[in-house]
Amino acid sequence: MAVSAEQELIFTGPASLAERVRAKEVHPRELVELCLRRIEELNPRLNAFRVVMAEEALAAAEAVSGSDGPLAGVPVAIKDDLPVAGQAMTWGSRSYGPPQPADAEAVRRLRGAGAIPIGITNVPELMIFPWTASNANGVTRNPWDTSRTTGGSSGGSAAAVAAGLVPGATGSDGGGSIRIPAACCGLVGMKPTRGRVSTQPFREGWLGLSVFGALARTVRDSALLLDAMHGAVEGDADSAPAPSGTFVEAAGREPGRLRIALSRKVPAGLIAPISKDQRAAWERIGQLLAQLGHEVVERDPRYGMAALEFTQTYLRGIYEDSLKVPDRSEARRSTRQMAAAGRSIVPERRREKLRSKRPATIARILSLWNEVDVLVTPGLARTAIEAEGAWGRAAPVAFDKAGRFTPFTPVFNLTGQPAISVPAGIGEDGLPLSVQLVGRHGAEETLYSVAGQLEQAEGWPQRRPPIS
């Protein structure tokens, strides 16, 4: 399939586009207009965006002309869980409040780096499930195969980046919601260390499970977006240790010889058979890492019952978020059921007990990193499931389907460790496969170095979905 000049430009990514803007080879308005044309053409098939802010983005393009920021003139999409000044934040609900008075801290930092928010992307209601479908906004579809999901809850952002509607987009991850869409759509998705990116204007999300980050097509571009977004501020519940340099530098640096653990153990309490091609992809990446000079061993984290702790915390977080919805009668049945479970199963006393026992759980799981530098797991149990997921089904059915699809991501939201999903080939069904790399607290630089090494060996950025 012939690649147009416009496609070639948009798929060069944020780092290259910003370089061209700084060199005055392209004007920010040209990039905004290009993204708007692509959104008009492709969004009806994908349903990635809830709102497109054309006038605001065009005005911002003129304002940032001449910027020398690291994201100078680069259009970005914002997930519908970060406040954008003048826009409503709906969390995928049909009932929501008035337009936001100010940008979230992460959006403010992106603007400060020269980025131009161009639209707000779709999410499932209250970001609960790993597929992006809601009564409010319909079904978001995967550009690799529109019958399949983009994952969730950052599914609109993933569709927009994978199809080249925008060069990059924000995401959030409370149980895999950056890594799952990245895995479904052949992208790079870093869940940063808890406290790496400010959660303001919120103190924390889902009792500390949820963090903000970004989705991109390459390791370098993921690192660049995190460089722009990172930094805790007063009022955040957590802060991460400062990096030794930039994440972009880390992405281009050889990691040296590392000790890397391979594990496909599913945490206790979950039932999730791993597909043949997903297992083969994980095994192949392990072999490649050994060929690249790393010491590769098989080791399993001491998960214990961490999956149960995660589930209770997640349910309580959903309940607390549901209290912010102006008219909860507008919520879908499964959303109301999940919120009710959080209220009844995790009352206030249980909530506090979960918080108090978390340090011991973290210490037990982190003991593996006394022996290794990086853990490699499959990204998902299989390639992307049907686009609707379990949309419209009762909460127990939806919860079971989610667990069978995404068993490897949630525990690391409980521990707060950084974890990155990277592509690992194409499955028998023509959809992306993935692996997850997990590091110590604050070790995004190590993960970016290993991911960059894999990207160079694999050459995955050259692959583009049929809708692009």
C-alpha cells in the first residue's frame, strides 16, 4: 500500500516533528491541520475522539509558533480523565459536570513543552474495564481490525496514535490501562512509577493504583512525552525519585549486561490461559534478550494474594469515583454493580486495612528485584478481543472476561513499579503481540534502555495498521 506524504509526516512521531518545527521546516498550524484532516477521515471508523478542539488547537498553533520546546508544535490527544481548561471531563459517563476551570498539571506541562491539545479521547465508563465502549460514546475500534478492541481504558488514545490521527496521546493506568491498549494496538505504553507524574488536580487515583502517562509508537517518543509530563507537585500523594538524566537519553543508551527474569506465572486467584502465539512471542523475546548479551533466568515474583488485594482496592476506587457522578442513575448497570461491590465489600475499615498492609505486599513482591534488574511477562493473555468486550453484560461476567484477558498488568499498580508494554510481533490473527517489562521503583531509565534495544533489534515502528 502506497504511503502518502501526509502519512509519512505524521508517523515520524513527536520527536521528529518537534525538530522540524524548531528548524522552521514545518509550521505548527500545518501539523494541526494535518491531524484535523486525518481525524475527519478516519475517526468515523474508529471512534477514538469524544471531542475535537479544532478552533482552540489552530489558535494554539499560532501561539506556539517559534517555540523551542521539546514538543514544539506537536498535536496531542488528551484522555477523558485529565481536565482540559474549558472542556468537560466526563470519564465516559452520560452524566458529568461543567467545563473545567483549568488544565490538569500534566496537561499544563505538555503545553509548556510546546504541545498542542487537539481533542479528548474516548474511555469506558469510569475507566473500569479493558475495552473502550460506553453508553455515552459507543464503541472504539482497533485500527488493526475494527472488529477488535483497542483495549482500555486509554483505548481512544491508543486508536488515535496507532492510526496516525495524532503523534502522541495521554493515558492513565490503574490496572493496565496504558499497557493494555498499547499491547492491543502495537504501541509503546509506559506505566510510570507511582508519583512520577503529578495527579493534580486530584490527590491520587483509585487509592494510589492509578497513574498518568502516555502512548506513542516508538520508545524514544514515549520517553520524550514522559520527559515533558513528569514531576510531582505539592498536593500529590506520592513522589518518585528523580531520574539521573532524561528519559530520551536513556532510550538511546545501551543498557549494559542485565540480569533479566522471565515469568508467565498468572497471579493466584486469576484463571487466564495464555494463547500459543502470545506464549511464543514471550519466549522469543527472552531468547532475543539472551542473544543481546543479558543473563536471562526464569523466576516468578512472590505474588501471594496480591491480585485479591488489587481487586478490593480497585473496587473501592470505582465506588469512590462513582460518588463524583452527578446523576448515578445514568450509569450503566455493570458500572452501578461494580460501584455497589466496592461499597459493600470494601467498607471504610477494610479500605484502611488494605492501605496498611500494602507496604508488606510490596516488599514481598519487590524481593525478586534483589536478584534481577528487569522482569519480562507476556503483555496480555492473547491478542485483542472483540471490540465490545463484555459491554452490556453483568458486572461478574465482565470482571471475569477482563481477568482472563489481562492477568499480568494489575499487580504492578498495587506495587507502584514502572512497567512498559512493547510490541513483540504479530499473531496468527494479524494483530499485535506484546511483552511487559517491569523494573524497580524509579527505574524507568532501565526499562527505556532495554525497550530501545529491543526496538532496534525488532524494527517494530515500521509496522502500521491497515487503517492509517
